[in-house]
Amino acid sequence: MDVQIILKETKLKNGDTLILRKPTTEDAVKMIQYLNTVGGESNNLLFGKGEFRLSVEQEMEHIKNVNADSNSLMIIGAINDNIISIAGIMTPNRKRIAHNGDVAISVKKEYWSNGIGSEVMSELISFAKKNGTIKNVSLGVRAGNETAIKLYEKFGFQKVGLHKNFFNIDGDFYDEILMDLYL
């Protein structure tokens, strides 16, 4: 059994206690279930309901690889042992671009507007700053997702570009706004 590494524990606006921790391989099944659920809760992710298709073994291997990489961090947000958020900052393992981190965040819809995105983003940026190797933090956000854009701007991200028609959601195309934070 893997050891759980708790990064932070905090009280949310709604009174719940949020635990931010690194995932363990034992989380793989619940993480896949979470991702396949959260994908259907909004049109803001790169996948829809039931479209996250890694096997349990592949997810376990991914968790091991990220946890072994000192330049990347994956975070589970949990309330009462239920996964309500998954986020991460991942860096490429190529020397010339290893100073760039890509951020991804998801939160279960029933927990939106409780400060979870801010808690998670704060933890990811803190990791990037302490890491010392990461100089640029990047993310992509669907145009029109104003709540997420405001969150990212609050943390100092700037809009730096656009991928035209990046998302195809049920035949409708949406742009992806590219945002960067320079540490």
C-alpha cells in the first residue's frame, strides 16, 4: 500500500474540510470514475462523459511516473475520502523545455464556487516556485469560461494566444485561450 502524502488541509466556504494530497496507485479506480463523471458535468474539459479511457493499470503507471518526477505534481482534492478535484502541473522530460509546466484543473460541479480552484492553483504555483526549475506555467482554457479565466488572472496568468476552433463540442467549435504565468 502506498503512503498518502498530504499537502494541505483547509476549511472551505461551505464548512467542508478539503484535503489536498498526492494520489496513490490505490486511487486509480476512483480517479478514472471521477474523470469520467466530471467530463460530463461541463464543456470546459478536453473530454466528455465516459471519454477518459485509460485502463486502471495505465492510470496506476501514470500516477507512479508523476509521483517519481520531481518536476511534476498531481494533486487530488478530497472531502470525506471522496475525490472532488484532480489537478496537476506537468513538465516535459526534455532538457531544452523542462522549465515549462502545463497546468490542468478539474473540480466536481457540485463543489464549484467553494474556493477549491484557488486552493489547488495556490498549491500548484507554490510547488512550481519551490521547484526552482519551472520558469513558465501554461494552461489552456475554453473561450467563454469566464469563471476559470478570472481565477487564472487572479493568480497572475496573462492571455498570450489563441487556438482557433480548438474544441469541438457536439459539432460546435470553441477557441482555446492560452495563458501563461512567468515565475
